[in-house]
Amino acid sequence: MADPKGFLKVTERELPKRRPVPVRIMDWKEVYEQGDPAQLRRQAGRCMDCGIPFCHQGCPLGNLIPEWNDLMWRGEGRAAIERLHATNNFPEFTGRLCPAPCESACVLGINQPAVTIKQVEVSIIDEAFGNGWVQPQPPGRLTGKTVAVVGSGPAGLAAAQQLTRAGHTVAVFERDDRIGGLLRYGIPDFKMEKKHLDLRLAQMTAEGTRFRAGVNIGVDISWEQLRERYDAVVVATGAIVPRDLPIPGRDLPGVHFAMEYLTQSNRHLAGDQVFDQITAEGKHVVVLGGGDTGADCIGTAHRQGALSVTNLAIGKEPSASRPPEQPWPMHPTLFEVQSAHEEGGNRHFLASTVEFLSNDVGEVRAIRVAETEYLDGRRVPKAGTEREIPADLVLLALGFTGPETRELDEQLRLPVTDRGNIERAGDYSTAQPGVFVAGDAGRGQSLIVWAIAEGRAAASAVDRYLEGDTELPSPIAAHARAFSI
């Protein structure tokens, strides 16, 4: 194990410092300063090597957290990345973007601040890339079987890498002009610079995975044609249909979905010419939605030079400490101050948007909001509490309702669930033989760690379908077996 007395000697939770706000809002680089190796070693040494590591229960991937904490503490970085890669294809993504449910389940977190698992994870993979330890792993033999993966987000990429390494010929189709899904278009660079994505894609290309950007399956190639050309198909298109807010004034110019705004920002930073770009420069910005996407919009608006930024959430302000109804080792809903919130703006909870108001030329100029009250379990605007907030740009960051399913339904006749997700069995298979569904397209909007876990598990199911058996791990099945009672 790591330092047997580490959690007794080091009781404080240390994280790398964020760059000063006045500095970081002037660029799009990641907000954290370079980590201190001694600090990271101290934090890894706090891992208790518990008899029952509940951090495993918190992680859908089943990451071998005590093992690589121990190796990190011992300074054995190459061995640490091998243990980390044994369960996680893309720790450079999860170490930056995952909300770390593993830390909520950390046994040390019962009476001390949890081990900084996420920071140790990202430091391991960054060191590995920096030292050239991450090398392509092409298969030793080819099976002669072909697989099409539709969607190049974390679920699709995880499935593709696993299936390529199993010896299948894999093509990843992406309708956007670049590979990466929301990792490419949606996640701001100040949370994850795209160089990390490009490094991983270079490894996957060298392993033999083929990427086909700019191909819209269902339009450019029908789903039936794809199914005929490949021995198996993995649908990993994500849950990308945004939740709307159908209130008066919704169609006013200046009211946009968050992902439209964030995608244009990513494209502009990539060097593309974006005509009529939605920008916060010189505007009063209101962001509706208190989640991660809302925070991404806030940070982007600051960097674009917004006059003001206001964030509204319809629900109650979360507790600053673990609420009684979410006891350890559950992942609690807590009041969170992300880097974007540190950079300025105002946050308001229990705020219900009633109407978007227009100016003389028909553009949005303000929103009318009211205090939220709870009636019969519903959240409704409280009469008599209405007020106006100036708004030249309104961004709807209200989550997503599910995947786009029209072409799938028309061309493959794949049914959907009551929640709008693509219907699938426990092994990720669908009503169409050889067609599998992984990630948010099947489970609904979720975490990146679940997307990678489902991509790995779906790859195991596809390999079994093609070969009759498989040696690929299925992390979710193992996770369920290990913690079933």
C-alpha cells in the first residue's frame, strides 16, 4: 500500500492552484497551474488501501485506485499508467472532466477530506504522455470482421479502441468535420485543451482505427446500408437533443441553446471562420441552468468579454456539506464553485424564467423571472415576485432530453424507451441483430466515466457476438458483481 500512516500524517486535501483569474480569462488555456510532484506524492500517500475499497463502487470503470495511488506514491509512474490503462482508455479525459464519484465514495472521506483521486489520475497520464510511455497497441492478428462505430464521443472512442485491439477492423463515423464529439465541440479549452484529444486520436490511428469525419449516417449513408456493409454496428451518438424552454419570447434573436454557443466558440478557437458567431462580447449574458454546461457558458462568456454574466437555476441552492438523505458512499449533490464561478458573475437559485422580453428592433433585451415555489411537487413561478434582468444574450443550458432517433426509427425500426432513449438489452444489443447501443444514446444524459465504461462493455458484447467468446473486459458487469449483496 501507499504510506501506511499517510492519512494520519497528512490530513489536508491539496489541489494544484488555479491560475489567477485576471490572467486566465485572457486566454483559453487550462485553468490549473502545473502540479507539484511532492504535493501529488503526499496526496497519493493518504490512500488507506482499504480492505473494501469503496472508491471502486463509486467508479463505473472499476479503476484500480489504491494500486495506482500506491505506485504514484512510490514514484513508479510507468507501472502506475499500466494499472490505470487496465480499466480506463482515456484517463486524460476523466481526470479533467469527470465529477469524481470515486472521491465521494472514498473511505477516508467519512471523517476527513477525500483523497485527491482525480488529480492523481490526471498527473499519471500527463506524466506518461510526457515521457513517451503511451504507445500504440496494434492487434497481433486480424479477425477479418468489420465494425462501424457511429459517434466519436467518449463511448464511441472507447468501443472503437477496444474492438481494434481485439483484431477487428473498426471505422468510426462522425457527422462533424472533426473527430471527438462533445470532447471536440462542447467542452471549452479552459477545461480540456484539444491537444489531449489529438494525442489519443493519434495513438488510435496508429493502432488501426479508421476515422471518417463529415459523414452523417442516416443521411449520407443510410443505416440499412451501414448494417449491410459491416458485421456489427455500435450506435454511440450521444443524447444531444437539448431541453427547450417554451415560454413567451423563446423565438427572439439572442436566445440560444448552450451547445450551439459553445460549439461555435470551439470552432473559432480551432481557427475556423464562423459566420454570425454567437458571442458574449459587450453583452449582458444570462445563463439558464446550474450544471456543468451552464458553468462552461459562464467561463466562455467571461473570456469573450461579457459586460455581465448572470446564472439562474430553478431549484434550491444545494447544501455545502453532504445532506442526510445522501449518506456516504453516495455521490452527493453539493454547492459547487467551479473555476468559471470564481471568475465573476452572479448566481441565483429558486429563479423561474417567465418570459423573454424584446427591444424596439425585436431582439431580446431582458428576461422576466419570478421566485420558484413548490406546489404539489411541481416547481412554479410565485405570483407577485416577478422582476426583470437585462439580457442581450440568453443561453439555455437545461440539459438534454435524449438522442436523435428519427432516422434510426425510420431506417432500422429501432424502438425507443419511454424516456426517449434507444431501447437495448442488458448486453447492449438492440432489436436489430448486430446493432448495439453504448453511452448516452442508450442510458440518457450521464457522466463521461459512464460513457467510457459503456463503450468498453459494449465492445465486449460485440466481440462475443462476432467471435462467440471474448477476452475483453466488461467493467459494468464486473462492477455490479463486485458490489451486489
